[in-house]
Amino acid sequence: MNVDDVVAEKIAAARRRAEAAKRRRAALAASRQRGLAFRHAAKLRNQASARATGGTASPANGSANDNTEENS
């Protein structure tokens, strides 16, 4: 094995690492977009619900039912 073969292997390995990183970034970006779309849809549903009930809609997580000093 000569120096050119070693260099070619290192270049190929670097390209594989770069491609793997690119695929990871693309997968994370796609997941992020799905999450943002879900969050946006939930926000729009909550706004529509609040308008339909005259602004008295309770939060989906039930925090309006907590009996704390702040809510009393």
C-alpha cells in the first residue's frame, strides 16, 4: 500500500463522515419542522377555542384548576 492509497482512504473516510453529518442534520431539521408545525397547529386550535368560548377556555394541561395563591 503506497501513500496515494492511504491518502485516498482518508479522503473517502472524510467524505463518509461529512455525508453522515449531513444526513443527521437533515433528520434533525425534519423533526424540528414537524414539531414546530404541531406546536403551531395546537396554538391555532387553542386560539380558535378561546374565541369560540368568549375567551374563557382553560389551558389543555389543566393548570387553571390549581388552587394556588396566585390563582385564588
